[in-house]
Amino acid sequence: MAINRQQKAEMRDYLVSRLKDSAGRVDFKTSRFDLDGDTNYLQVGADIVFLVDRVFTSSGFNRTLHILGARAENVMPVFYKDGVTFFRNAAHGVEAGLKGVRYKSQQDLSLKHYTQEQINRMILARPEERHLINLGRFLQYYQPQSVGLEQGVETFKFGPVTYDYTHLPNGAHGKMEERSERLFLWLDRGHSSGALFPSRGYLRKYVSASEVRPVGYTPQVEPATSVDRESHNTQENELAFRGD
């Protein structure tokens, strides 16, 4: 089911309200850069927040990023997180063709080396999401209010999912391991429901002058889980948010 007009308006209005506190003037704009349909975005001073609130073709998405990048050095894509169009859970979502992922884990097949917690963190990424993940970027989503989920902006760090074919006799698949092109595992996440500001390709939590920490202050960072501890130890955590 496509993201409807009301949902798009709620996403737009929420982001405008959260950006105004830190960025001042925010202008909503709509342009048609390709035959897929209209592209919605927010002009925040010299920056652009790209509202990914509809399905794009791969070429249309790349073209839109290119055009917006020519208009602003800092372009921040934000997806609509409905679990159907984007952020499709590979273990639970009907739209994700879920049966195979859990089956391949429980039956000691190609995903047997993943825990159930990891299986539950897998998404079946659309081409728009894959494009940014493969560039090494975090993904940001507008999360609407729902049962058990607070309205806000979520930031995710994704890693690859690898199929293990050691259960097949005599190398029947040809490869012992193979990276999935469509499945990705989220390794870390952040959430913000407060004011935001644009910075270096991402929306980040706004810190007012009264909240500025003294020099030498070391923030308390949540420890990594067993799922992503290795990536935490080898790479600086750059998530935009760690909660409010």
C-alpha cells in the first residue's frame, strides 16, 4: 500500500516543526525531476531535506539525488518508515516475503549462523535504501506514532547479511558464502523526538546553548550489544542520535 497524502503531510509537518527551532525558516517544495512522480523536499537555509515518501525507480532516485546535490552541498534523505514501503522487516512483515528468512535460520540452512535476535533485525531493503547503504551511509527514517512506537526520527546503521552454504554437499552452490544483495541487518539505532538541525548529510539532535557541555565532558554511551560489539570496537560511533 502506497504512502498516502495524509501520511506525507504528517511527515512534512513534523520535520518542519522540529527544524524551525534550530534552523529558522523552512520551506516545503515540490518538483518533478523524473517521470516517476513529484519529489518533496524541505529547503532549510542552504541545506535540503529530501523526503523519500514514495517509491522511486533506481535511476529516478539516483537522478533526484544528483539534482538535489547540485542545489545544495548538504542533502539529507529521510525515508517514511511504514514497514511496508520502506524498512520492510524480513522476519515479520507480510510485504517482505518473510517465510524464507526465518525458515533458513531455523532449519539450519543458509542463515543458520544468525541468532533469532539478528533475524528479527533484518530488513528487505528497497533499491533506494540499498543505494545509500552500499555507499556506507546510515539511513534516517521518519517514524509515525503507533502502538509502542514514539513519533520521531530514527537513525540506523546497517551491515551486510551473508548466506552460508556449508550445509550443501560438495559445494553444490559453487560458493561457501555469498553476500545478500537485498537483505541487511541493522547493527545500531538512534531516536530523536526533539528539535533537529541539518549537519553533514544527516539530521542531528539540536542542542541549545543552555545544554552545551563543558570542555572535557564525556557523554555516556550505551554499550553495544553482542550483535554489533565488533563493529563498535573498530569504528567510531557516528549515529546522529542516542535518544533525547
